[in-house]
Amino acid sequence: MKKIVRISLAGVALVVSSFAASAQKIAHINLDSLISIMPESKTAQQSVQDYAKQLEEQVTMMQSELKTKYDDYTLKSKDMAEVVRASKEKELNDLNQRLQDFQQQAQADYQKKSGELSKPVYEKAKKAVDAVAKENGFKYVLDTSTGLVIYNEPADDIISLVIKKLGITPGATPVAPLAPKGGTPPPPVKK
């Protein structure tokens, strides 16, 4: 009886150890939290804030100029000749348009600057995550701040197996989608 118990326990241990050996290691990290504590992130954030402050100062100056000219126009418009009034109104409209254009361009420039400064920080964090994952044998690392897979082993990509299963020949010319009933056929697919 003891011999049967020992053999059973050894069998269970063998099954459990082989199952554990084949299990894939999955880890997770909140990448936003990591990036927020990196010194490079603080430096980049300060640079972006300084840039935003410069843009805001320029907008404030332009708004002040517009307000001053508008107030002056409002006070003197009753006494102005029609041609002068029309000229002042055009000047105010042009200044207002320049202000709006500048604000739109400033917003785009701010977004671009922010992206440029945050990209190296993200890349450094991503490289560190990749290195830690490889060193510790993780097959997948999930970013809990976005729910995305931020690391996976290339060997786990099954696209070639799925292509084979579907009978697709890689590099084959794609087929144009079918036209809806009663509709015109779609344009030919371009390479």
C-alpha cells in the first residue's frame, strides 16, 4: 500500500512539475507610474511647462494688444470718418484672426514638443521593462495603466501558423472586396 502511495505521489509531482515548467510567466507593470518617477520625466515635464509658459505669455500679450485697440476703437469710433472706422475694424479683425491662428499653432507646437520630450523617457522605460522581462523569463508583460501587452517574446507570435491554417499564401495579390447587391463594384486594389 505504501508503495502505491509513493508511486502515486511521484506521478502527481511529475505531472505538476511538468505543468509548471510549461506554464508561461506573465507579469504586469503600471508604466505610467514608472515613467512618473523617472528623473528624466520630471526634466521633460519641466521643459514642457516652460515652453507652455512662453506660449501663454505671447497669447496674453496679443490679447492685451487686441483689447487696448478695441477699447480705443470703441471710445473713438463715433467721431471717426467712415474710411478710418472701416480701416480700424479691419485692423481689429486681422489682429483677432492672428491671435486665433497663433493659439491654434501654439497648441499644435505644444503637443509636438510634449511628444518629442516624452518619447525618449518612454523608450528608456520600455527598454528597461524588456530587459527585466528577458532576465526573469517573462513571456508577456502587461501595462496595467492601458491594458496593453508591452512585452512579448517574438517566438510566441503565431501569425505564420494562422496563415497556414487559413491556406493563405504570403505575398499573394489581395482580392478586392465584393460589391454590395445592386451596387457598383469597388475600385481595383492597388499594390
